[in-house]
Amino acid sequence: MSYSAAEVSPSLSDRLTESILGIIRDGGLRPGDAIPSARELAKRFAITTPTVREALRKLEATGAVEFRHGSGTYVGPTINNVVLANPHRPPITRDSVLQLIGARLVIEPAVAAQSAVARRPENLERLEAAVTNALVPPGGPAFALNFHVELAAASGNPLLQEVLASLLKVRVREQQQIRALYDNRERDHEEHQAIVEAVRAQDAVQAERLTREHLDNIRQAVESAPEFS
């Protein structure tokens, strides 16, 4: 099946989203920074304000920008992510939760091994701060540091940190379900702490093994959970 140039060329809205992203990146804007208003963007690109708003809504759906009522439009938290959430939010299932755990089992043990080799003192400080998050019950207050993201950060490879953070963002509801099902807070905390100690000792083999066991324990809890029966 063939397509005409018109059929495969990006729409005005798609081109506009790329232009807006270009403004953000060229301006060195970071999450939380304000971006020009829809009216200002419309004037800059010589197009109508509704067309700009359509492009901004597309960016909002992925978290690249966010609207604040009465304040304006700001750079969103996922502006630099390599993987973006599906705004249509498919239903959560046991399989979707297990898929997340399976992906993490492929990525995180190897990342933990690399982190044990590459970690720096500031990484250990952040891991120690993040490890207590395991004690927060599901639905408890939000915390600033995610243990598994900080573990990836200790690898010294920013892309690994970004990939893991993006994965957890994309499947945030599955991750919330995991915390609800693996609800032994003390056990979770102890497993995290053991991983930190392996990283501190620069024991790559131990860090990899403990991370794999931790995720495998989570997988078993999900597989046996009656909520999915």
C-alpha cells in the first residue's frame, strides 16, 4: 500500500509540538520553568491560538508540559524522558504488572552491578536517604527520592537512570499495585538496605544477586495475589 506525501507528512499540530519542544530545549528550560503563553506562541509562529492550544494539549498528555490554572504553562516532568506514558491509560491487569517486573528483572540487576563499581559518595548518601521510602505504606505521603532510580543513578550512566525513571513513570499504576501487593514494609526496607550495603562494599556480584532476589520476591507476591484471581 502506498501513501502520498500529504498522507505521510506531519500535521501542523505535530510540527508545532516539535517547534515548542525546540523552544524549550534551545532555551535550556527545565521542569517547572514557565514557557510562553499560547497567545505569544501563536504570534511567534503566525498561526491561530486554538492551533497552539491543540499542540500544547498533545504535549500535556505526555507530561512534557503542564498547565497551572491561573498561572500559565510550564515545562513538565517528563520533558527529557526517552519513554512517555500512554495518555489513554490501558486497564491494569496481572499481566501488565508482571510485564513491568519482568522488564525490571532484565534491567535492574545488571544496573546494580554497575552501580557497585561506579558509585560515588554522593550516590551512597542519596541511596541511604531513599532506602527509608520502603517503610512508607501504600497511599502514604509522596517521597522525593525513588530507591531504584537512585540505584540506577549510581551507575554513572544518566541514560540508565532516565530509562528506569521513564519505565516507572510509564507504568506508574502497575508500580502502585506492586507496592500494595508487596506490603511487607520491613522486608522491603531490609532488602533495599542489603542492596545498599553491597553497593557500598563495591561487591558487584552481591548487588546483582540481591537485586534479582528482591524483584523475584515481588514477582512471586504478584503471582500469588488473590486480587488478580
